[in-house]
Amino acid sequence: MSVTIVPLRILTIGVLLVAAFTLAHISLAFRSEEEKKKPLSGWRKSMVAPMAFLGRSIGRAAGFHIVKVVGNPRPSSEVPVVVVAPHSSYFDAFSFFFCASIPSTLSREENSGIPLIGSLIEFTQPVLVKREDPNSRQNTIKEIQRRAQSGGIWPQIIIFPEGTCTNRQCLINFKPGAFYPGVPVQPVCIRYLNKLDTITWTWEGPGAFKVLWFTLCQFNNKIEIEFLPVYSPSEEEIKDPKLFANNVRLKMAECLRIPTTDHTFDDCRLMQKAAKLKLPKSAGLVEFQKLHNKLSVKFDDMNVLLDKYGAIAKNKEGNITIEEFAKYLHLPISDTLQEVFDLYDRDGSGTIDFREYVIGLSIISTPVNTEETIKLAFELFDNGNKGHITQEELCEILYNAFNMDGLDAENLFKEVDTDQDGKISFDEFQDYALQKPEYAKLFMTYQAKKNEEKTGNGHPKTE
């Protein structure tokens, strides 16, 4: 196949692409700035049908000979937005040419300037996204709403709401962008039916070129495109785009007979970040949306926490061991430390993964890391209430509480004493405690154990 069919297919696709580029270039030629703000009309619009034919021909030249279309694609006058899932490959773009008409896409503004490809993108009359514009999101929603209210003059807008490529085994969370305008959408489900999967292009696996080459080597590629009934949002869904998105996702998952999952595109971004930190990519797979909903943790905060986590988890598995936890806190392994570690280790595996670390900080350490707790701890170390902690005081308490040796305590003292004046002020103590909220839970656990010892396991001693 690599030396017979593939070269012929590449040649055919090349010829068809040149023809498509030429047609697109002609249809876009000599437009005024005012015309660029309006949908194609007249003789320019008559180019849409031949362009759709060329698009389908390119797909067939790539081996997609059997295309099964189920359901009825509705025109833009009825449904302004088409949502397609699961999104697993750039071959999904083939679905464009089986809609009622060639739909518009969402595209970065700079893509229009790409040689050859730029003209093809511009022909779809995309909604251009300016990433450097802080108002880009709102402007995109307004533009979709404007086109949706045009009565079908503008072409439909096609969106892959997952926002990234997946392996088609489930539907991840839909990004709400397509649903903010609150207009009817037509869900479209894609199925690739070959036994050998050469289509999927995800974060881990064959690269884009290999996927293309392997697919071209297939004698026949089977695809099914199913157009579901138009989904019109309720008043509640119009007010809540996330509810709208989730309900559409459930309909599509039911049609595809696959489960849904709370993973999102942000999980993919965290996976990329984990790889840069030399952690396993799976470390970033934390179901971000679920954590965000339950703990109100923001993506930027997760990024910071992943940096912090990467600095602790140095082993090849990418999980925090009790030894690494102790080293990070400059403490020896003790009963108190083990008790706090076990609170973080929710599944009892003996290690802390990134998801457990985020949850632990959010519900175990940070809530008790209050100014009151920090003041109480400072007063415990500050013998005589003189307003600062000496190295001797710190060493004595840490030895009694955690059996920490003098050298480790000295190193910790130097780390906290940022101005290197030989004493720890309250501000220095507080800054360090806020950087490492794990200490607050350790302190509270230690205090609780001491109180239990004094009262005989929680009950006052009697004579």
C-alpha cells in the first residue's frame, strides 16, 4: 500500500486541493471590506456546492469510500449551530461536507493568513477568534448570536464542544461556548467503523503524519455520520449554558452508547504541564471540572499546585511518598507526620497522587491554616512573648514534637528567616506557613495528640 495506493492517493488529493484553493480564491476575490462582513451571495455563493463536492471527493480519495449518513441535516434557517462529537481526529472535518451546506468554523484570526489553507478557511466565513483580545470570548458569543438571528442568511457554525481529541471511548465535558448563545443546536455523532483504528489522533499515540499515512494505507475507511434531531434549549438551559451543554452531551452519549466523564480540555493542559515537569502525563488527569465545582479551585491555581507537586514528587511513578513528604517539610518521619500523610492518601495506596494532593490541601490543610492557628503556633515557639523566634527555640520544639535533629532544624530556620537576621519574625513565620499549609495540619494534629496525652485519651484523669 505504501508504494502503490498511497502515492496515487496523495497525488489525487493534491490535485483536488489545488482545485479547491483555486475555487475559493476566485469566490473571495475583489471583495470590499464591507462585503467581507456579509455572507457570500450571488455568484460567490454558487461556489459552495462545487466546494462541497470537492471536499467529499478529497475524503473519497483518502479512502473514505463508504460514508453512511443517518438522519437529516437541517438548514441554518432552522438550526444555526451544529455540534459534533466525539472529536478524535482531523478527519472529523470530513463531516463538514455532509451538512446542509458548508458550515462556518471557529478559527484563530491568524489562520486566515496561512498560504493556501487560509483561503479555504476564509471561504467557510469563520467566526474569527482574537486570542490577544480579552473580550474575544464575549465577542465570539455575540457574533454567533448575530448570525443565528439572520434567518438562515449566514451558514451554520460547526463546533467540536469537547475542545480536544479523545479516543472515542467516552464523551468528556463539553465546553459551554457553543451553548452560551442559547440557540437550537443539531448534535452530530461520528463513528469510524474499521476494525483497525488508524484514525485516532490523541495526546499519546501516533503523530499527525503517521495517522495520515496509516489511514491512507487502508484500502477502505468506513465512517458513519448521524444527524440527531434538533435540540432546542429550555428557559432553564438558556440561563445555564453548562446545563444545556451537559444535556446535549447526554443525548449524544446515549446515541453513541458510550459513557460520559468529567474530564475536560483543561485536564489535557495539565497533562502537558505534567510532562514538562518530567512527571507522567497521567499525573495531570484529575477531572478538573469536578474539582472546580466541588472545591472552587481555579485552573491557574491548579497550575501553581502542579509546580509545587512536581517539586516534591521526584520518583519515576510521579506520586509523593512518605519520605518525599517528610523531606519537603524538612521533618523526620514520625507518627504525627504519618497521620497527616494518611489523611492525604485517600485511597490508602501508600503514596499521594496529584488529585489527592489538591484535595488534601483544599479540605485538610488550608482550612486550618488560619491567622489564629498561625498565631497560636508562633506563640508556642516564641518563649517569653518577645515577638520573634530564635534558632534554639525552634530546634527545641521541633526535636520534642518530631524528633528532628539539630542540622535539619537549623536548615529549616535559615529557610524561614528570609532576611537572615538570626531570628524569625511573625511576618516571616506567617509567610512560610502560607506557602506550606501542610504545617498547620501537622501542628493541629500534634496539639490534639498532646491534649489527649494530658487528659488520658480525651477523658479527664480521676484519682
